[in-house]
Amino acid sequence: MKINRLPSEIFNRIAAGEVVESPASIVKELTENAIDAGATEISVSVRGGGIDSIRVVDNGCGIDFDDMPTAFMPHATSKISKIDDLETIGTLGFRGEALPSIASVADVTMTTRTASSEIGGKIVYKDGRLIAHEECGAGLGTTVTVENLFNNIPARKKFLNKPSREETKIYTLIENLVLANPDIVFKFDSETKKFASSGEGLESAVFAVYGDSVLKNTARVMLDEPPMTVTGFTCLPTFTKPSKNYQNIIINGRCVESADIQYAVYSVYAPYLMKRQYPLFVLHITMPLDMVDVNVHPSKLQVKFADTVKVKSLIARAVKNAISPKLTDAKQLDDDDFGVNTNSSFGHSSEYGKSHTLFQTFLNISKPQMIVNEAGNKQGENAVNTNIDLYEEVEPSQNSIAQSAERYSDVYETVADFSKSNEVFAPTESKYIGKLFNTYLILEKGEQCYFVDQHAAHEKLLYDRLLRDYECRRLQTQPLMIPFVFDVSPSDAELINENIDLFEDCGFGISPFGELTFTLSHLPYECVGIDLQSFVSDLLLLVNSREKSPMVLKERLMQAACKAAVKGEIDDLSQSEIDALLSEMAQRNITLFCPHGRPIAVCFSKKEIEKWFKRIV
């Protein structure tokens, strides 16, 4: 077998596959170079979502004219020089892969000047080849222009998102950089957005990114326990968000992702959080460089700690100290104090009654009669291992945040498969025995005993009705007296805007109310009484799922709606309501599973029960 040594144009493109995933990754590499160069002002301009052009200008130290070609060589860097430096990496960049990787997949022009030079230099690369290197006039610092990304690799270019989505990713990155580097002035502009930070400290950075309403509802974090320090801001227990997109972790000036730190913060808030709500925080953690390993992946987003337990303990205590004066008061707050207000983007509506009222409304709606088939005796077998808790909070393993995000994006796909079961359950000619744990209805029919989950059954009936009304074009909507207002991240805003017509088609009136704020103004009539905050949380998971088929998104939207509309272990149903529920189930071809994969009924035969008590063998 012949061993070939790869030419530079090939191994640079291989490296580019890890370093240059999208326009945002180019902006990340260039801005980190600027920060490492000591810049106090950084300006980023993009066109066509960064696919057409990216321009990054900084006032850092610049590059000597003779070193400019070297900067574009693989593994050439000014950040480290010997192997021991890997144990104490203090710069954002250090691999020496960024510039050669970018130059191999785009057209790159750099102009730069150092303080010791009266004239600057210009260097141009096209398809990884040096085109020009000459002296020119230039201001102090460095300007890098990247154009025609992936034009020489069509196969890579077709996998990019549309320009508006790529631009949103860059905008989100800039916001993260502002929070991580609050003493640097950042400017961003594109065809649709402009943004600037003042560089006057973390408080001004939080204000620039999140606004005054967030800043007023946060507590300052400060804990110094040498050799580690934690500073920043964290939200009050009464001011939370429906996703984890508002959690910012900065270690030694580097934005990172850490499931361990996220869980440490969550553990402090857990007793005070409403379901599917998460704390917002911006935490700066400083520690000795040899206590954290940033050389885990080319993206430099994942880190490993020498003492994870110690880091988690410090974070938890820092956050608890910041909000502890509020926690005592929080224990005495009722639902209204926790933001149960339709004017608030952080609460849920109590205006439209409890699920008891919803139940009454739903069951009183007239419904067409349908012929029902008898179910077989396989319910018990098929019900095993189908209960999925979408929001179960468990302490994370060493899996990365990216893996966790992938897990949640797949949830809707997973549960959709369960709801395709063709088996039906119809409690015809059955005798109602009683109710267990205020959740399970017990029925007897001949030699069979059924346990019916009233929550799952009601959920399935509601889902089927929403779907039928949609398909028959008879979906009726109910306006909210006070529209529900909610805030989202830039990436979520982009996805919601893309699907507004689909939401409206399904009866949900969602409209922009500012750049990152939306209102929900009306709902399908069957969803009156829905937990709006819970629905919005599910909505954000839905739009972030990888499934983009309008038909599948429509079905999952209705799954989210019916899940938020009914509650288990809460409703103490009257006998008339139980009769109405069972009657409705008898009239419908209700499948064995609810829309989220949970079984509606489990069957035990008389023979099985007698075996329990050793009456038969």
C-alpha cells in the first residue's frame, strides 16, 4: 500500500471542515483573533448572511508585514510556542488552524499595521493560493474580508441555511461575545440588523443584549474563593425563561457550554421554578489555567475541569448567595406573584379557568356519532416502556450540551411514532368501578379489568378533535382578552417568523411584537384554558426540532397544545364528568396511545389477577 503525503490544499480543506462550519464560525475565529490581539473596538459587517461577505475590523496590535504569509500557514500561531503551553492556555485561539482553513474555502483579503510601522501590509488569498502580498496604507490593527464562502466547494455550500438564518447565528454569536468581553466595544451591521455595545462593563453589556427589563430582574453574583472567582448576574426566582437559550457561561473570558454548570444553577432554582421554566444567567468564572482544559474540540466550546465537583459547588453557592434574600420571600408567594399574568412573558394565564372548566367545556361540545371497533387484549403488552417525560430533569453525565440539544430535538419524532398505533380502546358495555389516585379510572368488562388514564384519554380526544376540525376546515378560534406576550432568543425568533402562517392555519394567532417579542392573541376554541407558558415552552422545542415538514409540524403543534390543555392528578372529576369522558371514548375510534406516546388504558385479565393471589398457577 502506497502512503501519500497530502498537499496543503487538501489538508487545509480537511481542517476547514472542522473549523469552518458556517459564516458564524468564521466570525468567531476572526473576532477571537482580534480579542487576543488586544483590541478594544471590534466591528463586524456581513452581507448575505455572511455567505457573500464578512468584514471584521479591529484596533489590536496588528501583524508585522513579514509575518503575514506565515499567519496563513497551517498550525502557525503566536499564542503558544512549546508543549507546556498547552497546559496553561490563556488565549481564545491557539491551534493555528483558522486563517489557513478560511482561506481554503473562501476569498480572503487582510490589511494590517502595527504601532511600530508607518505603513501597513495587504495580503490576498483565493482558493487557498497566495495572490498578492504588498505594502499599503492601513490603520492600526487588522481588517479581514472574507468573500464567496464555499464557492469552490458547492457540496458544502448547499448545506448552509438561508442567509437570514445564518445572519441570526452571527448576531447571537456577537451577543455572546459582548457578554464575555464587556470592556470591548462591539459593532455589528447587516442588511437588516445593527447593534452596538458601549464597552463599559458587564452591567452595560447585559443591558445591551437583554434590555432594561431583564437587568431590573436580576441579582448580582459575586463570590471569591481563591483560586476561583464567580461574578455576573442571575435572574430572580420570579423571572425565568421558557428555554435554556438565556444561559451564558464564560470561563476565563471564553464562552463555553457546560451541562454540569447549568445543572448546578438549576439545582438552586429547582424548588421555586414553574414547570418548563429555566433561569437566565450570565456567569464569569475565573480559575487557574491548569484547572480547565479547553483543548477538547476545534470549536473550543467544550471544556473539562480538573475538579468538576468543586466547580459545581462554587457555582451553586455563588448563585444561592445572590438570590437567597429573595428565596425566603419566594416561598410565601402564590401563583399570581410568580408571574401568572397574561401581560407578562414569563407567566401563564389564569384568566381562562382551571382544567376542570376546560373539561366541562370540551365534553359539552356536540360531536358526530362514529362506529367503534372493539379493542383486543394486547393493551398491557404494548403499554410497556412507552411513558416519556419530555421535561425530566436529571443530573447530566459528561455528554456535551450539543448531544443534549440533539436529544430534545428528537423527542417530537420519537413520540410521534407511538401515536401511530392502530389499536383502539372503547369502554363500551363496561362497568365503572372507581378512581385510583385521582388519575386512573377503573373499569370492569366481562373477564377484563381496565385502568384508564383520564389525563391521556382526554388529551387524545382533544388532539383528535383539533385534527378533525383542521382537516374539515371548521376550526373555530377564541380571542384572548389580554394577549399573551413572550420573549425569545434571536434564533427562536427567526424560526417562529418562518412558521407564523402555519400557526395561524392551526388556529394560533402568533404575531411579532418587536424584534424578539411575540404575542399570542387567539387559540382554537378547544384550547380555551390552556397553560400558555407551558405551550410556549413546547412551541420553542417544536420550532427547534429538525423536522421541517409542514404536515408533521402541524401535528406536533397540536400535540403541544393538547398537552398544555389538560393536567393529570389535579382534576377531581365529578361522576357526570367521568360518565361524559367514558361516553366520548365509546363514541370515538380512540387509539391505544395518547399523542405523546403514553398508554391510555392498560388491561388485566381475571386470570392474571388470580395468578397474583395464587388462586391459580
